Amino acid sequence: MVLSIASEQAMRDLGASLIAACDRGGIIGLRGELGTGKTTLVRGALQARGITTGVRSPTYTLVEYY
């Protein structure tokens, strides 16, 4: 699947939708080049769950638990 995300808010919205689909738990793996929006997607997902504290970029870690 290929998605074209038009804005930072759209990426956050996608993150919120993704986390809503995982209401019974699970693992989400992210892969992508620098600047593709991984951290923004995670911020949107966590904000949808009420978490607003700092979100570190997952780019330089093998596993980042949130």
C-alpha cells in the first residue's frame, strides 16, 4: 500500500486511526527514510491515547517502547 500524506496534521490523524485499530494491543513496526514522518505518526497515535509527553524519534533505535 502506498499513501500520500498531504500535511503534518494528516500524518497525525493517520497515527490516531492506526492506534484506534489496535484496541486489543499489538506491535507496530515503522520503517522509512529520515524525514518521512515516523515520529509525527507516533505523536498522533500517542496523542489519541492521551499521551502528550515527549516522543523521541525511532530512527536511531532498534526498538522504542511507548
